[in-house]
Amino acid sequence: MSGMSAYLSNPQIWQESWDRQQEAFLPDREERFAAMLSAVAATTDGVAPRVLDLAGGTGTISLRTLARFPRAQVTVLDQDPVLMAIAAASLRDRGQVVDADLGDAGWRAKLPEEDFDAVLTATALHWLPAERVATLYAEIREVLRPGGIFVNADHMPEESLPTLSERLDQHARAEREARYAAGGATAWSVWWERAAADEFLAPRAVERERIYPRTRHSHEWTPPALWHVDALRVAGFAEAGVLWRGGTDAAVAGVR
Ligand SMILES: C[S@@+](CC[C@H](N)C(=O)[O-])C[C@H]1O[C@@H](n2cnc3c(N)ncnc32)[C@H](O)[C@@H]1O
């Protein structure tokens, strides 16, 4: 295997390092995924759900879906060439990877189908502006079968707890910095430097710079969970509410 990058020989290694990097931000990351997949189990036959992993990155949600439902049909949609390459290498023939920009209403035309049991997303939609998220919710509803579910987990602080939320965020930041200092986790920037140094991922990292220029990706819009719940109702979901909460993060769900 000499000369072969870690990507080609073992994409699992990149999955593990991505997880450690993300867990530094979200120590309860797996809990939110488990809550999403319990909602999928409760609303499908629990055998072969059709799941769209929206802004799915390395396919984290898809891989956990397949671990829980081995006959699931999973589709990862993203636009990051580095993360999509890791997703494709990890899924191989067990799922599809679709390259599309959620900032553009045309993303649906790139899907292999429009009748999903569940659309699941995590730590991603805060990259989009408010008005786009509200419109996107209506578009997501359109790709769900009747009774299908949408779940979005992200930073959604509780509006009625401003002081406590700030304290929780400060505490989380301090723990994260302590992990970085002790080598217990890899910082976001360091992870990307390592990806850019990988023989296979390097050209994709260059392409990524074109899609997410360093100067542009500073935007983070993280309204409270109730904003999302209202937006889901306006988008036409029959039911909308909070499925899971952990500190200042939450997962909101909508039922078509
Ligand atoms: C922090 S990652 C989270 C990935 C994955 N859900 C996870 O939990 O590991 C955010 C993802 O959102 C994707 N993303 C952001 N804006 C997007 C857009 N406009 N269209 C498609 N994907 C987007 C990024 O490329 C990235 O993969």
C-alpha cells in the first residue's frame, strides 16, 4: 500500500478523526443522532427506511443509519469535495452521494428520488441565512412522503435562559480549549490542514477553498429552537416541535 493515502487505504480513519474533531464542539453528538434514528424507527417499518442525510459531510448520519437499519437506503447531499470524498469512500455501494448547494432551490432536481421517509441534518443549516432556511424547510417538506419526518439538530439556545445559555457556552468553550491543549481533540483548522496535506484529499481541499472562501465562511446564524418550530409550521409541516435538547443545542422535528 505504499504511496496510497489514508483515504484510499482506510476512510474509517478519516471518519474517526472527523468525529473526534466534531465531538470537541458537541460532546453529546451521538445522543442527538440516536434521537433522530429513534424517530425514524418509530415512523417507518424500521427495516429499510429511505433517509436523506442533508449537508451530510462525511456521511456521519448515513453511516449510523446503516448501522441501525442495515437495509436502509441512504443519500448524502453536500457540496464539500473533501467531505463528500470521505463519504463516498466510506459508503461505497451502500449509499449515494449527491453534490448540490442548499443555497439554491435547484438542489432537489439532483436527488435520485423525492419520497424520503426522513430528512436528517446536523450542525449545518446555521451556515445558511435566515430567509434561506425558512424557504428550505418548505422545499424539504416536498421531498418527504406524507407522514415522513425532518429533523434538524444544531445550536439552538433557549431564549428564556439567556444568562444560563451564555454560561453553558462559556463552559463548553473552556472544556474544548482544554481538550485541544491536552491533545484530546483536534481543532477544526488543524483537521483541515491535515486533510489538505493528504495526497488524495489535497486537490479536493483546493476546490473546497473556491466553494467556501476563508473570508466568506464567518457567518453563523443560530436562532432559538422556537424560531425553527415556527418556521417549520409556516413551511406546512403538520406537526413541529423539539425532539431532543442538550444544553444550548436542540433537534427540532417536523412531520409532513
Ligand atoms: C459541520 S459539517 C456537519 C456535517 C455532518 N452533518 C456531521 O454532523 O458531521 C456542516 C456541513 O454542511 C455542509 N453545507 C454547508 N452549507 C451547505 C450548502 N449550502 N449546501 C450543501 N451543503 C452545505 C458543509 O459542506 C458541511 O459538510
